[in-house]
Amino acid sequence: MQGLHEEARALGFSQIGIAGIDLASAEPGLKAWLEAGFHGAMDYMARHGSLRARPAELVPGTASVIVARMDYLPRDAGPDWIEREQAALAEPGTAVVSVYARGRDYHKVLRQRLQRLADWLAGQVGPFGHRVFVDSAPLLEVELATRAGLGWRGKHTLALAREAGSTFFLGEICTDLALPATAATSEHCGTCSACITACPTQAIVAPYRLDARRCISYLTIEHPGAIDEALRPLIGNRVYGCDDCQTACPWNKFARVSTLPDFDVRHGLDTATLLELWTWSPADFERRHEGSAIRRIGYSRWRRNLAVALGNALRAEPTGHRAETWRAALESALPAADALVAEHIAWALRQGRP
């Protein structure tokens, strides 16, 4: 549609495409994934079931889906951003937060701008039925993105684009307008298995198949309870999310920085130490993560993740001044900790000891 792509770019989107609503061919794979229990504690995945592959049932009257891509690398990310991310993982005292979560909550950014795009479109064609979604509905986002020509599904299950890698968000407008679908692109993973090899917990159990129960992003964000002790050492110093499968992907040498200030790093989350973040009170957590996607995990899960990372730091560096400081910080927090955090603190204190 004339002007739609230009308006989308003016709103900060990098690319848009149109997908049809017949996703029947994706249903068997979804069913098998759910039956294997790979969704873990994300009960909403199973609850919605096949609805995820049926946009017209989710939003009655849907005739097509406008899918939008928005790049999220911070504006000051340099060409060496992958090397810097990998170096941070090798420094035990550094807290590693997934790149996408260091700025403003993407749900809010995309939703507002998608609505503005829908409002613009209504001004061109007249009022039309639509709903805007950003991780807020049971839609197969990557499936829709591939059908809308935004890229292909990588072996890590994320959407990949030749000109942008995988460092982008997706959002959708389900509409009753019968728009012509965009041509799909071809796949370009070939024989590469870098993402599978790089996964610290081997959560990518086969190409295009992820067991969320082992995924560090799932464990540090979605998982509500105690983290399996066997997986804790593999988490390293990652305290919110994990980017390893993306930094290992050769296509991310083409990753693009955002045009928006919204995804600039806040509160030094690209360089913060574990000890700095451990000193945050509940009020600090709420204030500093205001407007951030991190805030929704709550203070207890945040402390759980930090305790695991501090335990791994002690394992990597069991003696010396830093180790004494980490151990003292954990010990002083133990009496007031809730049951979940206390368990992980106790585990952390056992690390690095003979």
C-alpha cells in the first residue's frame, strides 16, 4: 500500500510486511512442541494451543496481518559489540543483562508506534477493524514474520534477516483489510550450527527446536521457582536473559542499531557489577527499572538470579578480596531473604569451597 512503508520507517520501524492468516502448516510443529513439555511453566502456551496458529479465531474478522520489525541495538553499539558482550561473560564480577532489556520496555515502544501506524492507515482508507499486538497475544510471531517476508526462522528459533541478523523485535496489526501478502524470503542458515553449539545449557535440542526449560532466558525471566541446581553453574553471570545464540550467529555481523533513543542503555546495565545490583533495595529495583521489561520479574526473581551469578563468581574466583566481598554480601542478606532467594544464597555460599 502506497505510503505505508514510508510511514512505518518514520515511526522507527525497520521493515514491514503482510502475512496471510492460514498458518495450518505450522500447527503440527506447535502441537509436538507443547506435547514434549518444552514450554515449561509457560502454561499460557498450552492454554491457547492451536489458537496461536489461527489469527482469525483470535481476532474475528482478521483477513491479513501487518508484521513490523524494529531493530534494538543501542545507538552507541559499535562494530565490536559482539566481542564486548562475549568479553563480559568472561568477567565473573560483571552482571550480564540481555541487550534488548537494557533500555525502555519494548512492549510499550512498539505498541504505541504500531497504533500510530494503524491510525495513519485509517486516515488513508477509512476506519477499519484491527488490533495491535506485541508479545501480548497467542500469535506465532516468527511464523508470521517469515510469511511476511521479514526473514526466515533460524535454527535457534528466532527470526533472521540477511540485512539485520536477529537483533530486532516483532509486532503485529491484525486487520480486517484484505491486503496482498509480501513474498517470503529464502532460508540462509545452511549447514551452520553455531547457535546450537554456543548455547550454554544445550537448550536448542535440535535445529529449530528449543526446550525452554533449559533456556537461560526462560530460567531467568519466565521460570517462577527454584532454578535446577544442575543448570545454575551454566548460567554464569547472566542475570536477565541470554544472547549467546545471537552473538554466535554469523548473520549478526549485519545487526543494525536502533534509530530510537528508547533502547539506549539505562542505569549502566551494560557495565554494572553483580555487587552493585545486589545492593539495590526493593525500592531501588522498582525505581531504576521503571519503564523497563525487567521490572515484571519482580525483586525476588531478580535477587534469585543475582545469587546464582554470585555463586558462579565465587566458583570462578574462590579466594581474594573480591571473593570475600561477594561472600560477605551474600551472608548479610541471608537472614532477611525470602525462601526462594535464601535457597539460592545458600547454594551460592557453597560454591568455591573445598
